[in-house]
Amino acid sequence: MGLSKYRSIFSASTGQERIENFENYWTFTQQHGGQLLEAEQDLAKKRARLQYFKDHPVRLRKPLANPDAFYRNYVTMKDDPKSLDQLTLMLTGIYKFARHEWVGIKAAWDVVPDMANSHSVEDKISRVHLAEEFCHWRLFDEMLRTCGLDQVKWEPLTPVKEWIYQQFPRLPGFLMDTPAFVTELMGVTYYFHLHRLFDDLLHDEPEVRDRLKELLDEITIDEIAHVGQRRNFIGPIGIWISRQLVKPFYTLFFKDIPEIGLLFDINKMIKHGEAFDFNEVPDYMVARTWIPSYCKV
Ligand SMILES: [Fe+2]
Ligand SMILES: [Fe+2]
């Protein structure tokens, strides 16, 4: 990793640069995910990758001591979260984070134009983006299976929250683009911190630790590209607003998932989001992801 190869994600860009970057991203995303399988909300290359993981399963050497603690608390926390061990908290936290993503993309999938009705490059990008998010949800499910949790049900949120998620993709761009960008950034922050937690909690389970990292990397590499792509929707005023939104957004979202505050330092995560600039992205990820031209030095 070089020292300063990249500028802040909040760096300025011109309208012309953003047009060129959308074209460039569109080329990238088609080869990255492979053919869009729209009826299955899937992408050919990503499907093959997930199938590889399923065909070569890795499981815990020592099964979870108390899977009931997971199943009792994964949809709604019933116990005092402080009474749960860190691994259980990590797994219920993963489920809750993934569940929010899943609800959001289900709602958006029915609202945004399908590929046949996507005429602008932005619309096409957004369709493939959503298909990638469905792949992430499957990868998260595979993470839980890797830890022996194969009875997980994907439950809808409360009707009010489901309604809010359904309205979000209907908002005009000037309202939707900044929170959509900050949400992607929040995802990357969480995944970077989660990656480190695998090392902390799974030193006795090296095979599972490494498999969880492989599964998470598939997601993180996409999400780093999404951060740049969603940033590319935003002009000079919006990018200033986005920077201001990091703190309230991270605070609000993570308050809803008590596990996150117990496992991670949310203030550090906020600082991380505000300072994000791609320099911390390891080379093996840079090689497979996408970075806007105006974020490169
Ligand atoms: Fe995602
Ligand atoms: Fe994303």
C-alpha cells in the first residue's frame, strides 16, 4: 500500500468527470459481476463464486456452544446483550445488518426500472447494483451457515420500517443520493471493522476465520466500488452535505443494532467514515474494485 495514492472520498469533481466515471463504472461492473440474471436477482460470476463456497464447505471444529442464544436473539434481542458471548453477538449483529440491506433492496428492486426499461447508464448501473446486493445477502447467509446456523429465517421488518424503505427509492435524486452514498460508506466501515473482529474472535478456528474473510471480501470489494459509484451521483453541495451526514447516520443506524456498539467503537467508525480515502484498501482489493478517477492522486 502506497502512502497517499488516493484523495478523500469527499473530494471535488466536475460534472464532466462524473459523466466519464459513470461510463467507466458501467464497463467495470459488467465484467465484474458477469451476466445479469434478472429473474433470479443474481449475477453469473457471483453465483458461480457462491456455488464454489457451497461446494467446498468449511465448518467450525468446535460447534457453537449455545446456538439457542443466537436463535433467541437474532431477530429481536430478548436477553441482555451484555450477557451474550462475543461470537454470538458478532453473528446476531451480522444477521441484523444484512437484514436491513435485504429489506432495502427488496423494496428498491420493485421500484427502479428493470434492465429492459433502463435507458440511461445510471439506470443500468443501479439495476446491476441491486443484483449485487442480493448476492451479498446470500453471502451473509453463507457466513451464518459456516458457523453452523442453517435454520436462519429472513424476517421482514416492522410494517412502518418496511414502508420507509419502500419510499426511499422513490425519492428524487437530490434527496436520495446523499443518504444512499453515506449508507454504502457505512457498509464499508462496518465490513473493515468486522474483518478485524474475525481475527480477534476466531484464532482457534482458522479455517472458519479464513472462510468468513473470503465471504466478506466478496462483499467488501463490491461495496468499495459502490461507495465510488454512489459518490459519483453527487455534486459539490451534496458532497458537503454527505460529509455532515456521516455522524448522524452511523449513530442512528448502529443504535438500532445493539451488538455493534458492544463489539466496536462507534466513534472510531464515524471517524473512519469521515476520513475514508481508499488508501487503506489493500492491494488485492484495489485490483478487483473500482475507484473514481478524481479520488486518485
Ligand atoms: Fe451490500
Ligand atoms: Fe452496496
